[in-house]
Amino acid sequence: MDASKTLDTLKDLRILLVDDDELIRDSLSLAFENRGCHLQAHETAEQALETLQNEHFDIIISDFKLPGIDGLTFFQSAAAACPDSINILITAYREKEVACEARRIGVHDFIEKPFSPRKLISAVHYLTTNRHVAPLAGGSA
């Protein structure tokens, strides 16, 4: 992955991250912000849905297992506020049913935990560069 092309592609993207793991929120915030992205992170889907009432995001990244509503339910609700966003589901629970439902509701990629920030950045770069749905095969990178 050419670093300068990646920086150009990611610069100024607005990203919404939903994950109840503080370490993941902090490390991804730092990684994306270092590439010129504007990342807003929330611990719960409910908090993120409140933000979506007033703000638009290019990329929405959510964990599957969250306190309160889960990531798939969150993506269904978020679709009304940001129908053109690129949606990425991250999860430690690789289940065929979850992947099928994710595809059905418009999730563009599925990243399995554990993952590195670089892998997620690579997936975002791929999806924003190609602007088409990547196969839900455990990550596009």
C-alpha cells in the first residue's frame, strides 16, 4: 500500500467508530487522525445514533457485540441517517449468520478481531478508492 496515495484517499474523511473497548477506540482514533481523518468514537450504538441525528459520516465502523443494541441493529438504524456511508463491521464472533445478515443490511466489509489498525485502514482505503462493495470474506486487506 503506497503511503502517500493512502493519505490522499483518507484525508478529510469523516469516520464514526462504535466499540465498547476503550483500547480499540483510542488506538483507532490515533491511527486515523494521524492520517488526516476526522474520527468520532462512541462506546455504545445509542450514543452513536444520537450523533447521527446531527452529523454525516463517510465511513461507519461498528463492533458487533455492544452493550445495548448490537452492531447489526445499529447499522439498520444508521442507514436512514447516512445511506451513502461505507459500513464496516468488526467482530470476534465469526458466524455465518452474522455475515449473511451484515451483507443483507448493507455492510460493505467484515473485519475479524484481533486486527491491526493498519488492516482496518487498508480496508477503508480499498473501499473508498473503489467505491464498491467488497466481499464479506473476513477483510479486504
